[in-house]
Amino acid sequence: MANVPDHFTRFAAIDWSGAKGSAHRGIALAHCEAGDAAPVLIDPPGRAWSRERIAEWIEARADEPLLIGFDFSFAPPRIARGSYLPGDTVPQTAKRFWDYVDARCDDADLGAASFLESHHRRHFYFGAADGRKADYMHLRTCEAHYNAGGGGKPSTVYDAIGAAQVAKASFAGMRTLARLSRTLPVWPFDPAPARGALVVEIYTAIAARAAGLGKGLSKIRTPDALDAALASFGSAPHIPLARYDDHATDAILAAAWLRVSAKNPALWQPTPLNQEIARSEGWTFGVV
């Protein structure tokens, strides 16, 4: 768990989506190599990325010195509550829980809406009919630590309503991790390897803060703003984009941040992270 890998020379960041269907304009993939060249967007094989195609792209690079960051929660809270879904019989370690989620979903393209809407509906907040939203706002240890340090309160995987909700994206992500973990390690559930690719959880707002963007001002929608943020990570200006939306700019900036952050030992050894947290809840890379 405390391994500090030093072999990564390629970096990828993925802005994620849990939307229904099989073509998602909310997914963006940016990639860069060691040096100072700006990250570039990787074009999807069709009109938009699917989650399946993202998984294939990663699996094809499992032996490369590639650090891959996904922007979704890798597990629900368990430490503070004693269970991912209290009152229901479910696995109590993340890898087994990913398989549990995957086995109960037949949604297209690794989607997981049915898990929230049908299989375990009572655990998720979809609106006022479910009662007080505050009763669903449970956080992982990492999220609570980030909040206590002034980072702000991240969304919870139990909130399934509104534009800011991360529930569907995170559970679709867990299905994706169930697949990817058969081929390559996922930190910190697995130790960081001495060679080959590794998947980590990221939070694009951390990259934005590191670039000097204030709270509530983290979304980049102009070429000049993107170049200014990239420059804070020692990156050259970006190749002009067809469209400056949040998904594209978040992925580009996060990839540049991963490149400069990967060799920081403190990010691989956050003080609160222990074996129980590592195997049940995981940790967001960049939270110390």
C-alpha cells in the first residue's frame, strides 16, 4: 500500500459518465507523456465514447507505464456505517462488491442505473418522496478527511438526483472496475506496481485547486483559461479544441496534474490510509 511507483511515463485522465445508453458525450479521455507537451484528447472510435470502449482502450495498455485516473467514487462508504448498504446482505470488501454490482446489472454498456432504481432502491435519494436528503449524505473516510481539510464536501454515491449527482457514474464505474481489475491493478485496493499500468481514483476539482482555480471557479471554458491552468503544471499550451466543454477541459487539466503529481510520495502515502480503508473504501489520489 505504501509503494511509491516511479516508472510512469504516460498519463491518462478520464471524465466519466453514468448515463444510460452506449454513447456518452460526458466521457472524455486525455493523454500525455513525460515532458511538457500538453495533454491531448483521444478521439472516440465512434461519435462518442462508450464505457466498454474506454475499458478496451485501457486493457490494451495494461503493460504500458501508464497511470490512469478515473473521476468517480470507487466504492461507497463502509467504515463509518459498517456496511455499504446497511440492512442488506452484501460483500464487505470493494473488489467483491464490484463483482456484486456487476452481477446484478444487465444495463447496456456497463451501466448501473438498475442497481440504484430497482435492486437496492431504498438506499438512494431520488427526490423529496424519499424523505430528508441529509439522511443519505454519507461520506467515505477519504471524503470526510478532504472536507475536514477545507477541500469542500464531495458528493455522496447515495445521492441520485440532479446534475451534480455522482451515484450512477460511480456504480457504472464499479462495474467497469470489476472488469478492469482482472487485467491490471487498481490502487489502493492493490499495491502500486513496479511496472505496467495502474488505475487510480481522481477528483478533477483537486487538479483545478492545484492550478490555482478557486472554489466554484474550477470549470474552464476558454482557450486562454485552459493554457493558464496548464502552465501552472509546467505544460506547454494545448492544441485548440473543437469545443471547450467541462468534460474535455477537466480531462486535459487532470492528465497534466497526474503527470506532475505521480512522483510525489506523500500522495501515495496519505496518513489516514490503512489496510481496512484500502480494501473497503479506497482513496482519492491527491487527498493527503
